[in-house]
Amino acid sequence: MPPGPLDPREFRRRLVGLYALSLMEREGPLHGYRLSESIAQRTDGAWRPGPGSVYPSLGKLVENGLARAKVEGRRRTYTLTRDGERLLATVRARQQSFGQGRPDAALLWAYILGDHDAGEFLVRRLRHTLERTAAFLEAGPGTEAERERLRREVVTELRRTTERLAVDGDPVRRPSAGGTR
């Protein structure tokens, strides 16, 4: 029986497909192994999709006219089509409005995944995000000056958010004038 729309494998294939389109747009022609390696690198090795996810995803892109396949030697390479470019533009335009009246579905996903304590989930998510941000700022791409600018932006945003939480009555204490807590 073919996977249905609620099949987690189908969700992963669609995610792999969208990522593949983005990679083709930024880096040019792509082959399946490169796609798998890029996902593994992007997820710090937490996810390395196998051929059973990668090639059906790429095949669907071709079938839907979002990518073109070309055999080069022993490899099949995939390139982005105009329809693929339009799809990416649509996805990005929709994402631009994220946070502007659109709900954050993270807590729904937490519940679906069996994590019923919303507060605990959000704290773990924040910790994970901060750890990944710190690792990126330490050894991420770009020059040291670019990473330093990002560090300042992150610290500024953390201070702003912490202060707003404190003003809004959250139990987080505001930093004193002397800078200590």
C-alpha cells in the first residue's frame, strides 16, 4: 500500500524535497548522495536520510515538474526548474508572515510526539536552540567579524526578551543597574 498523506515517511520525503530544491537553487545541480550528506551536516548528524527517502523525494520533484533529472556518467543529477523556483518563492512568502497572526504549531507537535508538559518542552526547545546558536557562533560560516555581529544581535535580543518577560510579571528578575542579577 502506498504511503498516505499522514504517513511520517511522506512528511519526511516532502521535507527532503523542499530542502533539495533550496540546495539546487543555492548550489546548482545536485545528486542524491550530496543531498543526504548535506542534510546530515545541517542536522549535526542527527538525521541522514537513506536512499529510501532521498530518491523518492527527488523522483517526486521531477514528476511534479519542480526539478529536472539528467544522467551524468553513473550519477543522476537534478536541477531546479522555473516551477521549482516559484514553489520556493511561495513557501518563503508564506513564511515571511510567520508570527504575524499565525499560530506557532510547536506545542501541537510536542503533544503529537507525546510531550504533554508544554513548559518543560519549551524550556528544552529554548536550551537546544541556544546551544545550537552558540555552536554556530563559535564555528559557523562567515568571518569572525560577521559572527561577532551575530553574537551581539543574539545577546541584545536575549536581554530585550528577558527584560520584557520581567516587566510583564514573569518571575524572571530584571538585571539591576550594576549588571548583576
